[in-house]
Amino acid sequence: MEKDKIKRLVVIGGSAGSLEVILGLVSGLPVNADFTYILVVHRKSDSDSLLAHILSSRTPMPVCEVEDKEEILPNHIYIAPPDYHLLLENEGLFSLDSSEKIHHSRPSIDVTFESAAESFGAKTIGILLSGANADGAMGLRAIKDKGGLTIVQNPAAAEVAFMPEQAIKMDAAKQILDNSEIIDFFKNY
Amino acid sequence: MKSDVTIIKDEEIDLLLNELFERYGYDFTGYARASLKRRINRLFVIDRLPSFAELLYKVRSQPEYLPHFVEEVSVNVTEMFRDPSTFKTIREEVLPVLATHPFIRIWHAGCASGEEVYSMAILLEEANLLHKSLLYATDLNASVIENIKKGIFPLSQMKQYSENYILSGGKKQFSDYYTAKYDWAKFDERFKSKMIAATHNLVSDRSFNEFQIIFCRNVLIYFDKALQDKVLTLFDDSLEKLGYLVLGAKENMRFSKIAKNYTQLDKEKIWRKIK
């Protein structure tokens, strides 16, 4: 099973003001480390495949918007599709869910973070970036509780401080990093 | 916050699903586990259940709790003209083909509160085909089926639906199709007269007719691959040759054994049965 090959599952959540850091981060991601990367970004549903397009110019890894029951592979970047929650099944597949919005958001960062914590446990690395609502804080806490590594963007460095602040309030952060430290994080990992 | 929410364990889910099947014949074992688990966890919150034992007790001893359980565990989110480009393709490429048929039968499987059924009825009317069409609307939940018979939807959604309608190629004034009353929009009776609404469980019920189009959008995502395959086979058995199957924007039939008999229309999630 491909799932067993995955050494780390990196889930990145961001909302308003997070794009710039995401672009920098993606450019520096290790390509052959057998990590899997999942991005959950709040955005309008009409900007469909634009994000995947922008990101694929910055990394040699395949970047794709997830389709239902797609297998989770290492060395891939997956994007939660607009208007669906993205979940991870124990057998190493993605599931989509179009149920109620969480924190006015679908995809919700909490949903994916909690699901990642549940199926990948301590192998999970959660990164929460700039944003204007509380989505992601609980999910990040769940990753921490399962023994995963959790990183929160320094609110002082974030374009919108609210989301990282909520995570810090919930004691979900193992590390609080500035933008350049986040971007360089995997270079030194 | 988190700590006072009961998180159900996998073995408890197995016990619960077994109970639902043995006692009531509802089979949720083929549902995708991650989202099913979320739905059950959500029940603990909305029903203020203190423990799994309490939930199990309710399911075992209160048959009247069951419809509520099924309704809350299944997802009933839908909208009118969702993914407008799909409806545009149906308008431009599918309806002209159907127009040649003397009679048109359409099945909306897992239609929830019926927004999509009304969208399709509007499309058929604009193509001057509604008079010879019948729309079968089925869902697992009896209560949401009732909504289709009423044809009443929240007025607050109409702005969004109107935008979707225009993007789907609609040329008329969308608000002409309904009457606004308080917070509700009631759609004209002429649409309802062409609909047949009934409960149908895709997991356990069989094919009941042959159709030219089957819609099943954002339902398969809640099923595991084996159940998806089973349900797609049910659709294959229920679809006329050269009929169309319409799935949700992020769903795909490529993993299934029926895929070889179908060809996809453009980039839309519309497949045509060629064999």
C-alpha cells in the first residue's frame, strides 16, 4: 500500500493573506523525501484549477485538485477542491464530503487536519497560516494531541493575524515561526 | 472545547452499524468511513448524547429515533444549477438528443430536498420538453422527499440560484418561476406535476425503471469503492443504451467496471452509455 511509503503527511491550511507564504513554501518543498503535501485554502469556488496551475510552475512534483477516492501518494501535492471537505480514509484514499460548512468554510481546514491526525497520527505535520476566521485551530490541536508536529505562522508576521492567534490560544502550536522560517523549514528538515 | 465532544471509536461504529442492519435493515457498512465517522460524531453534539452507550440505547430501544438518525447521518446539501457548466452542457448537448424521444424519463437518485430536480424541470420546460417528461426523484430520507412535493425553498438562496441559472445558459427572468412568500420561494405547480418522489435506498433497493438520464451527484462520495461500484452497476442496469449518467464535479466512474461501456462528454461529469 502506498500509504505505508509516506514518511510524513504535511497538511497546510491558510485563508485570507496566506497565498504568498504558500507560494514560497511550495517552491522549497523536498521533492523526493516521500512526503505527501495537502493544501486546504479558503477561496471562491469559481477560481477552480487556478491555484493548482500557479503552484505547479513552482515545483516539479505533481500538483492536483483531489477527486473522490483518489489514492494518497508520496511526493505529490494535493489541493482540497472548492466546495468540498477533504477527508483521509485509513486505507490510504481521499474522500470528499459536501456537508455543512464549518466556520463558514468548505473546505474546512479543521476537517482535513482532524482527519489527517486520525489516519496518519504522529507522522502528520500541520502548518496553519494567515486567515480571518477560527478554522484550523481545533484541527491543529488534534494533530498535536496525536503526537504530530504543529507549526503556526507568527501572528505578527501574518497578513491577517486572527487564525494563527486562535491556534496559539488553543495551545495547538509546537512552533511559532516567521514567514522566512516557514518557507525554509523543509530546507533544513 | 474539544475534550467534551465524544469521539466514537471504530469498533463502536462497527457495533452500531451492525445494530442498524440487524434491527432495521439499513446497511451503512459500505459508507466511506471517515465522513461517516464525522457525521456520527456530529450527532453526539446536536443530540447532546453523553456517551456511545446512550446512542446505542436510543437506536436499540427507540425506533422513532431512526428516521432522525438516518437523516442526520446522511448529507442533504444540494443547490439549484450546482456546477452551472454541467447544466449548460445538458441544455446544449443532451436535451437536443432527448428531444427526439416520444417520452423522457429522468431519475434523480439521492436527490435530497430536490433543488436539482426543479433545475432540470426548468431546463426541460425551456427546451419545450417538459410536457413529455417524467422526473423520478428518490432519496433515502422520507422527510426530504416531502419537500419536493411542496416545491418550497429558502428565499435567501434565490440570488445564488439565479446567478447559477444565468451561468447555465438561462435566458429568462428566474424569479418568474416562483412566488416569494415570507422567507420562502414556492415554485410553480406545473413542475411538480411532472415529478414522482419516493424513498429509495441505493444500497439495498433495486432498479425500478429504465431512464434516459440518471443524475447522482455528490452521493457516491459518501460510499467506499466497493459500494460505488455496486451502485454504478445499478445505474447501468437502469439506463437505456445511449442514455446519460451525470455525477458530481469531483466524482468519477473510471475505477468502476462499467466504465468501459461509457464515454465522457467533454470535461463535464456526464457519461454516455455506448454499449
